[in-house]
Amino acid sequence: PLLRQAAPHIGHVAIRNRGTLGGSLAYADPAAELPACAVALGATLVLGSLAGEREVKAENFFKGLFDTDLQSGELIVAVKFPVTPAGTSVGFAELSRRHGDFALAGLAAVATLQGEHIGDARLVYFGCADRPKVATTVSAAVKGLRAPLPDTSAFEHAIRQDLTPEDTPGLRGDTRLHMATVLTRRVLNGLSERAAA
């Protein structure tokens, strides 16, 4: 379900029709949707070369800005997504200047719900970090919170610990942090709405 939610946000129709999952992961654009989803879902990448194959967890594959664990002569030959356990809810949201543009800030989330409370969560930000990785401080901060969340006070400090976006032409890092904070509340509240539906 997370991949299905993310797919409409990927580039434009031509990109979605010609691009590949493996290509997006190998390119490792920090503003791309699929790498963040792969990390949030705990995917495993199968890397192949003339020497054979090896498997790398998505969270260990991305090393930094456009930097991955791919070695010389290797290709991504498969991506394994684990089956989503029953009781798991997913959420996805991003902010961009126009539909199809690179994300200024985005969030892919996988969480369990225990009644009205958030259980274990894996929150992965993109567009506002140098690579997709689990925001461990934020994920821990939201555990046990009751949804819908009335405000962002419970995790605002955690976001500033996990994310340190730099200023770029036309967009300050503080603005990206605010976007990430707004998206976090929006996605977490969406989890409870989907679970209730």
C-alpha cells in the first residue's frame, strides 16, 4: 500500500512509464520517493555482478547524497519487500512546488496502531535529508501518542535532532524543518483515519 500511495507523486507520466524501481534506488536522489519507501518498508536489495550476488538492506544501501553501497560492476537485480503484517498502517505525503517536481520535504511512514495509540513506527524523510534513513528519534517520540494529534509539540524537538537540512537558494533549512513537522502530523493523523475506515 505504501508504494501505491507514493507512485502518483513520482515525476510525470513519462518518467513513471519509462523509469524503473532499480534505477531510482541506484540513482539515490535524496528527494526521490521510492528510496524512502524502500527504507520505511525494510526492503532488501539484491546486487548482482560477475562475482555473484549479495543482499543489502535498504537502510544500509544509501550512504549519502547520490552515494550508495553499489560496487564497481554491480547492478540491482531484484528488490525484496517483506509482506506487510496485519495491523500495520502506512502513510505518505510530500510537498513540492508543482506536482511532479522534486520533493521539498516528504515522509514515508509505516506504523502499527494499538487502538487509538501509535505503536512501533518507521518514519523516513526525503527531500529534507541527504539520504533516506529511519528517523529513529522521531519514530521513538511518536510511539504511544494518541491519534489524532492535536499539535506537533510531542515530536518537534525530535525532528530537529534527526533532520538538519541546509539552506538552499530559495528555501531555508528552517522552512524544510517546518514542512517536515507539518507532514509528520498530517501522515500520523492519516494513519488513524485509514485504520478506522
